[in-house]
Amino acid sequence: MAPSRPPATGADRAVGMSLVGFSLLLFTYYTVWVIILPFVDSDHVVHQYFLPREYSVILPGIAALILLLCVGTFIGVVTWKNRRPKVD
């Protein structure tokens, strides 16, 4: 039987909740930026709080490339460490 893990400490919970809060804030910002803002007049004051619309495609694209790079690097490192020498 595997040993049980200790419960999360207060610091772990605080970090987890801050990550959830940040993700929720980012999701809300992006949703308003991409879905709602195109229907608001371009001279409205709310537009000053958002980046130009071109960035709504560029930034997620860059984030996806960085994610793929990190995943590929991780797989490469794990594969490199787990390779076994040839048996002759």
C-alpha cells in the first residue's frame, strides 16, 4: 500500500487559491476583450483598458508555442535520461 500524502499546508493552499484567482481574472479579461468588446463603440472609455485586438491572437499563439516548447523539452529530457545503453 502506498504511503498517504500529508494534507496541503496553508502556504500551499494560498498559492493554489492565488493561481485560481489569477486564472479566473485572466479568463474574464480575455473573454470581455474578445467576445464583448467588439460590440462596444470604439470611442467608448472602456477601450483604454484593453490592448489592440491584434494581440488577442498573437499573445495566445505565443503562449501556445512556449507551452509546446516546454512540453517538448520535458519529453526530450525524460527520454534522454531513460535511454539504456545497447547490449551487444
